[in-house]
Amino acid sequence: MWLQPEEVLLKSALRLWVTQRSSGYFVLQRRRGHGEGGGRLTGRLVGALDAVLDSSARVAPFRILLQVPGSQVCSAIACGSTCSPSRIKAGATLEEVEQHWDWLERNLLHTLPVFDSKEDVASFVKGKVQALIAEESSSRLAAQEEEPEKFREASVKFESRFQLPEAERLVTYYSCCCWKGRVPRQGWLYLSAHHLCFYSCFLGKELKLVIPWVDIQKLEKTSSAFLTATIRVSTPSEERDFSMFLDLEGALQVMEQLADVTLRRLLDDEGFDLDPPLQEPSQITKRDLEARAQSELFRAVFRLPRRERLHAVRDCALWTPFSRRHTAGRLFTSDSYICFASREEGCCQVLLPLREVLSIETMEDTSLLPSPVLVSVRGQAAFQFIELKDRDALVEALLGRLRRVRAAHPAHHGASQGDDRTPLPLQSTSACSDHTFGDLEMVSSQGSEESGEEAPGAVLPMSREEVKISLWKDHFVEYGRTVCMFRTEKIRKLVAMGLPQCLRGRLWLLFSDAVTDLASHPGYYGRLVEESLGNCCLATEEIERDLHRSLPEHPTFQTETGIAALRRVLTAYAHRNPRIGYCQSMNILASVLLLYATEEDAFWLLVAVCERMLPDYFNRRVLGAQVDQSVFEELIQEQLPELAERLRDPSALASLSLSWFLTLFLSIMPLESAVHVVDCFFYDGIKVIFQLGLAVLEANAGALCSSRDDSQALVLLSRFLDHIKNEDSPGPAMGSHAFVSEDQEPPPVTDIGDLIRDSYEKFGHQSVGQIERMRCRHRIRVLQGHEGTTKQNVLRVVSPEVSFPLGDLEELYDLFKREHMLSCYWEQPRPGPARHDPSRPYAEQYRIDSRQFARLFQLVSPWTCGAHTEILAERTFRLLDDNMDHLIEFKAFASCLDTMYNGEMNEKIKLLYRLHVPPGFLTADLSAVLWPMAVALMRVGSRSFQDLAAHLPELWLLTRWSKDHPVGTAGLWMCGEARPGGLSRWLLCYCF
């Protein structure tokens, strides 16, 4: 490996190095204690010095120096590194350094005499070596690191110390301490795509740890009496503490991201799509992980589709007319959006879909307006950004993406610029009001009815609904009325008051940006309905079963008209997204959406919720909801510690609170109150459910702490939620979800507006970034929890069918799963059935192929027989592969081993026989069997070779017959019914 030229003092270096070659300006040296017989003491002393003074020398026992004649100072320009884990380190490093030596002799040595001075020679050689390093560093792995030379050296150490396959590349590394009790071991922490590794060497004693990410159950920041902060890594068998990082938070974040990416790629096949830079594990870099974390945070903050890729982030300032000043913040650009977020969270946000943008242009740079950019959108609005770095390049990139968006949607951009009815239609989509929305001159239906009873010209006090409408009218004038509106703290307060009935559906579309999908896909919903009409599948059967359970108390769904609309929306979505299809609770959500929006609007709102705002919620394992439930439990411990201590079993609370997340409180609150929660959810996202859940628990903390048991606590919470009313609701209360006995007094009524206001004041400080970090951390625990459940169920299913003790069976399962995981680490995916399929029965979820089976067979089978072990393993695999998909599951593997270890003698003989007839034995193996059989027969003297040759046709016919009649053949051969001197004697000679 070429090294950045670094000066070393030759006189002191001779004490630790031995010169092996010298050629003019170059010297090849070997480290003392390497490659010399009887040098055990020397090697230990050098190893101790390497750990204390120069640890890089341990992985580079050979090096090349540039030596200017007459000078005592040399420069190290190359060293040897491990080429392959399967090769001896000294030989591998010597081979590499000799290749560098040959290159120097061929390309440099004959050109150096032309220089006039020694300084010119040294300068020329150093420049050439630096050019070689730069050329090698152009690879993706090295080019993305801030210090490629140091990273390359660390990669060499990682490869040589842990001997992992070449495809296992280093992602990043840290200097830290690993604690063993109260004793710290200073060393290096190496993080790769699939493993966490630690290496320490002191006084010749090495400590190596290799922990696969798939074994890590918990990553957490802890503190103790000795240290203020450590990173604790928990696995099923041990806990390890690491400390003394220069940047502990940064290291923990990278560890969480690597564990999250690896676990989701290997264990979460249902809903995880890797970003393109992370699809190849051997090419993952730290910069890729940072970009992924930033992209996920960007999509979470602005609730954008998963397909959106973040392209640029720039500090800037945005002109905010409502405050008459420029607001400092950051500009985010992605495939289809321009977004802005103020530095002060919640102060101001702007979401600009590129399909709404008319022009992007630079303005004259002045002292008052440095580097200004003007973005004009439909509806005669414009946004001015200033203080943008690399403004011209940014604008050029935005214009390119704008052209692509316009090419994809030519009809929209060909419309008149003055026509803004598309983002804001004249007629409300609400099913329960007649308010217009174009000119914002709105009068509630309730107010109209009341005005009809009074004398003409009478001035009536405004109802609460009319007050809300008036406030929104003023807000639209000042902050905008399209999806490009300024989103400020003021609008959050308006939403917390509850949206007007006449504007609710349309505002849901704007807040969720479902209006962009709606406008971008004209006619899409109608085509889906036509395509899905008449289709019969599992999803449609489940939809039909749940249709009449969706808000059965509401008049809309007591008629076939409402049921048919709900059926079309759910069936269309199942047809659009077959990976999700239909999940329970989607019917409740869709039915509420239909109350305030048209069918097509409700469909796109459902798309926004399932695919943007609640990712991973609606699938077979409801993984996203379980992750958020785990985050909620941590928030309870942080925000309500006294209540957390009194709760006897957090899982009991989870049985109730999980529905809060899955149905957004729609299934456990009166409808008129729950839609108020949905208002806030569409504006602020999932954090609303977290903070409202905490507010509910705080309001009942005293009663919960004094409850006798968990069941009483759950009943108390259910009754409280059932008596949350909406004082602003114009209609009667709908539904009752809690059971109240006659001898119980009903709890006091709580207003939903007051509860939401308290939740914002007391628990609204949690940022989206904090929630995303917690989600990442808890997703590891939830996925490992699923794996633990799978393992217990597998053992429960397999254990009654085998004779292995439970402990041995558990170890066997761990070996089987580890072998499966190794194939996922480094082997390229091959066509055929998926190895890991969570939809299969527990005992069949993990499967291995013939090569993996052969390795396990060699390791654990009692029937190993030297050179024939590989053949026997191959036949055993074919015998167990019943469905011929070239994969076997754990249950078949364990049953086969159980027969080999614990079966009766006749069972073992039967298994051995089956390995010598189809399907274990193929006709292609016949030639490989005949010669050993002949040798065996001649050894016992029962037959001559000529006699054996005479029986070849009989053997062939019997083999073909045994393919269809294995049991009959077994009886014929083993019971001695074959004619004397026939095939049975020499089959038994061969087998035994």
C-alpha cells in the first residue's frame, strides 16, 4: 500500500527494523520479530512497543523508505498489507511490498539520475507517490472520507486483525475504551456494514470483539459512578460498555444508523426500501449514512413521499411579509420540492411543490439583499430568499428539476397562471356543509338556519363555527391559501382550536400535501376503481368483512351509498399498493375521511397517511405502530417518571395505547372529539399523538397510581376517553366506546380543546428530529423482539418432534440462523424463492441452500466420513428438499440431525438407505458409486470384477424402479428377498 510520505529518523528506526534490500534511493525493511525463527520474545516486545508507540507497524511488518544518500532522515512511502484473509499475513504483506518495489525499479529508478540535486529527487518521488495515492483514492470508498490516507490505513488494520471476508468493508472507526468490569482497555472501535469490532493490544495481549449488528438488541447512552457517559451495546449473551470517545453522540448516531440499516435490510422485508447508495453493503460509507439520516429527517419534517431524495441544504433567509423582515433558516431542495424551515422551530415553514412553481430567477446582488433568489408560484405569490451560498449552481439545478417536472405534467403548466381554482376549488368537498371556498365569503349552514328565524336586518351574535371561519378568512389573506402558505405558530393555534366543518376536508388536503398528488394524477382514482372492480382476493374479502363495522352509528354508513363509497376507496388503495393491501383500522380512517372529503380526495388522504405520515403502520406486523408505542413508553419515563414507576406492567398500557396510534384516537373517543385530533395530526404529524397521549396520562395520573391493578387502570382510561367532548361540535355526540356499570359515577366531562391545548403547552417541545432518533433506536429493539418471538415459536413447534434438549435445540437454531445471515451479508442475491419470508410459518422463515447446509453438516453431523462428507451432505440436502426449491428450513434440518443422533437403529439404517436411492441419489452419481462398490466387493472376496460388471443392468433397472417404489426396494434389499448372491450383499458391503 502506498503511503503519504512521512519522515522517519533512520538511526532510531534501525533498532526496530532490519534492512532486507537497498537500491540507490530506496530501502526495503522488515520489522524485527516478524518472519524470524525463535523470535518469540522479540515479537512480544515489539508488539508491546507497537501498541504504545506505533500501532500501525503491527499490520505493516514490511515497508519501503525513500533515502537520500548522506541524509539520516528517510521518508516511508509504502508498506505491505493483508491481501486476503485466507493467506498468511507475513507472506501476503511481503508479496505486496515486493510488487511496489518492482514498480519503483521499473518506473523510477532509471529516471532518478537525470536530476541535478538530491532534493529534486526526493521531491519528484514524493510527488509521484502522492499521485499514486490520489489515483487510488478516486474510488468511492476512499474519496468520500475526509482523510483518505488515515482511513486506508485503518481499513488495512481492520482487515488484518479480524480476517473477515473481503466484501466486509470498514465504514468508520473511533478511538475509545472498552470496559471489562472496572478495567478499561484502550483500543479502536471499527464499524463495518455487518459488524461492530473492537481491538486492543497492550503488552502483547490482544483483545478482539466481533459483534454482528443482527445480534445487537439495544444501543443506549448510559452513565455510571466512574464515567459520565458510555455507549452500552447489549446482545443476548452479554453487555459491553464503550467510552472516552472524542464525539460520543456522533459515534452513537452512526452505530444506531448502521444497526438500523442492517436489521431492516435483513429482518424487515415487508416495508423497507434502501436508498440507492446503501443497496450494496460493501460500498456503504459514513457519508452515505449521514445523507440517509438527513434525508429521512427532511422527509419526516415536511412529511414527503419516501421517493423524495434530498439534493441540497443551504443556510439562507426568507422574506416573511407578515413579520416584515427576513427570517433566518435553511433551504432544502429535493426531486419535486423546495422547502424552508426557520432556525427557530415552529416559527415558519414553507412547502413549495415544483409543480406549483412558475419561475426561479436570480436578482441583483446588493448589500441589503445579498445573493437573492426569487421563486414565483401560482396564485400571484413569490418567495424571496437571500444569503444563499453557491446561488448560481443551486438555481441551475433547480431549473433542471423544474423542467423535468413540467415535462411530466405538461397540462397543468399550460393552464392560465391566473386561474388558481385547481389548488383551491370554489366548492367545498365536505359532505356535510354548503360553504363556498373560492372567495372566502362563507356562511355556516347553522348560522343560515338561525338567521331564517329572525326578522330581516337583525344583527345576530356569531356562532363558534362562524368565528373560526372568520379567523381562517383573515389568515388566508395574510399567510396564503394554497399548499404554499406560510406555516407559522399562528396557524398551529388555529388548528388547535379545531377546523371549521366546511373547510376541514380541504385543509386536510393542504396540510398533508395530498392536494399535490391529487392534481398530479388526474383520472388515476377512477382507473383504479375500474381495474379493481370485481377482483377477488384476500384483501377484498377482509374489506367486505369490515365494511359494516366502520362507524356503524353514523347515518352515512347506514346506507348502501356510504358503504359503496368506502368499499371503492379501500379496494382502490389495496389495488394501488398490494404490499400493504388492506389492514385493520384502515376502514375506520377511510370512513372518517369520507365524511369531510369526496371519494377521490379521501383516497389521496388515505395514501398520504399510509405512505407518508404513518410509514410502516399498515402492514402484517404493524411494525411502525409498535416502534412508536415503544417510543411512547420511553417518553412516559422521561415526562411522567412518577407514573412510570407506579405502572406495574407497561405492556398492559400498550394494549390500550396501541390503538391510539393505529386509529388516531378515532376508535376510542367520540367522533366529534376525535376529528379535532385528526385536524392537529394532519398539520403536525405523529408528534400530536405522542403529546396527546402524555396529556391523557397526566390528567389521570392520580387515579392511575391509586388503581388496584392494571385492569382497573385500563377501565379508568377508557371511561375518561369516552367522556371527552367537543363543545364546538354543531351536531350531537356520536358513539360510546367504554363500558360503564350502573353503580359507577360517570367521570367529569373533558373538553377536547382544553386537552389539546394542555398537550401543546406541556409536551409540545418534542421535535421531529428527537422523535426520529428515538424511532431509530427503538426500531432495533422491536425488530429483535420479533426475532425473539420467532425463535420461541420455532422452538415450541420443533421441540415436540425431536429428542434434543431445549438448550441444544436453541444453539442449533442460532447456528442455522447465523449461517442464513452469512449468505445475506456477502453473497449476491440469486433468483428463486426468498430466503427470509416473514409470511411463512415460523419454522420455515429462515432457509439455507446446499452450500450452507454442507458447512453446517460438516460442523454438527455425526456422519462425517472424511472425503465423502461433502457427497453425503449433498445427498442429504436433496433428500430434505421436498419441494425442489433448493432451500430447506430449520424444521427439516433439525429432524434429520435428530435421526442421526437420537434415532433408533432401524431409523438410521432407513435414512442411510434413502441417501443411496433417489431423490438423494441421482443417476448422474452412478459412475461415482460403482467403482467404490467394486473395490469393496473385491476386498471381501465375494465377487470378481467380471461378476460385478454382469450385474450392471440389474443395478440400473433396480435403481430406476426404486425411484417409484423406495419402500418396496428397502424391504427387498434389507430383508434378503433378493436372489442369493444378488445386489443385497454388495449394497450392504458398500454401506457398512
